[in-house]
Amino acid sequence: MDNQLERLQKAYNDIEIPEELSQASRKGIERGKRYKQQKRGIKMSGLKWTGSVAAAVIISFTVGVNTVPAFADSMNQVPVLGKLVSVLKFTDGSAGGGTIQDGVDVNFISLKHQKNSDQMILNFANSDNTQDLASSYNVKFTDNPYTMTVTVSGARNFSAVKDLETLKESKYVQDAYPLITLDDSMIRFNVTFKEPVAYEVKEYKDPAQVAITLKDKKGDVEEGTSIYSLRTISEPSGESQGMAEEMLFGLENVRVLKDQKGLFLVEAGYFNTEAEALAQLKKIQTEHGVGDLLFVEKRSSQEIPQSISQAE
């Protein structure tokens, strides 16, 4: 029995604490270790000691799977840990949260398949990997095509850009891609959906995470009617989209989209009739001095924008 207790005690003391754990979690586990080491002279029953070791292992593993990217990628059904900060309330498809910060990294995005939904989890980290609060962010849902745009301010890095491919494994997602921005303290990305989705967005702290839950949207899906989009020509991702956005600053419904061939364009709104689109185009040309920057594209309401180059 003494040999067994010694082996269990050694196993407990040898438990590794992942560097990515939050500072509070690390301190708690370290305090537990020191306490047990101080009490080594006190005789404990084998059952009680075994339970302590098991509890420590469970705590370390449970926190680890939700904060260490390697764990997060492999443990598909682990729920979000941390304290709920808020459930976002959307106005015209847009909502935001977080706190103003700088130097944040969106370091991984995981996808969890649940019974009747899929959940995307964004994780925020700083240079010490001890981020407790989410940086300021906005989530916006738009139609034609069905798109979610996520913007994070105060973010200097986007290590999770590689994880956007993983999001395509969701039954709801058609594409996911990063967006250019001329602000070096902001990251953005789009997710386009195959059909309309119901959504819920929750913010957590310690660790800093945002969970976006997607579900089937009940009701009839509108058949593809025609829309008239005000847009720029298609070009590779680059400064041209950022400059076009700056020229259109102050307008509502401006967004960057990927076209059918993987090029990018800036859209300055869409309309139900060509007359409405042309009227808005004339107004923008007068008030923003954009010249021939924009033209009208007619397409199906659920269609990805066509690839239209300057040569055409």
C-alpha cells in the first residue's frame, strides 16, 4: 500500500500544466500541488488520495481541452468553459461585444458538431496566452448571398486563418475566407452559407471566447429572385478593395465578397429593381466622387457574385 501511495503521489506531482492555461487556472493547480507536498507527512487513505489525483487530472484535462489549440482541434464535443458574459442581441443582423484592447491574436477557431446545430468558437489570446476578455468585435449577417462577416478590432494577428478551412466541414457553410483591411489592428473574415440559418452568439471570459451557434432556419426559403448589385470589378485580394471601401466610407451595406472564381469585389448595396440601383449609383457618384468605380450587376438573390473583370 505504501508503494502504491508513493506512485500515486509521484503521478500527481508530475502532472504537466499546459502553458496555454489561463493564469488563474495555473495558480490554482500549483497551489494544490504545494498543499499536497506540505501534507506529505500526514497519512491518508488510499481511496482519498486516489480521488485527489483523479480530480487533479480531470481538472487539468478539462481546462486543457478548451484552451490548448491542439486539444481544441481534436476534442469535437467539449463544451465551452468559462463564464458567460453576454448573449448578443442583433439589430438589422448586426451585434457586437468585447472590450477595447490591442495586440490580440485570434489564435484558433474550432468547429463543434452538435445534435441539431454546429458551433464555431473563436479563441482570443495575447502574447502570454492568458487572455481573459474578448477584444472588441462585431458579427454581421447579410443576405444575397447569405453571409456572416466577423470583425475583430485590436487584433494584430490572425493565427486562426488556417482554421477557416475547417469551417467548411459544417453542413451550413459554403465558403470561409479572410478579408483585406488597411487597418493593421483589425482582422475580418466572411462565412457564406448554403441557405439561411438561425444563429445565436455568446461571449465568454476566462478564457476569452465567442461561440457562434448555427441552426436550421424554420420557414420557407425564398426562391431566387433577381437583385441589382452595385459593385466594383473582380480583382485579387489586395489594397484595391481597401481603397474602394475608404472611398465609400459612410455608406450603409458596404461589404467585401468573393466571386465565383475566387476573386474579390466591393459591394455598395443591392436593390430590387434596376431603376433603384441606377438612382443610388448616380447619388454615390455625385456625393463620393467615385467616377466609374461601380456598376450594376443583375444576379439571382442567392447567387455568388459573378466574376467580372475590367476587360469585360
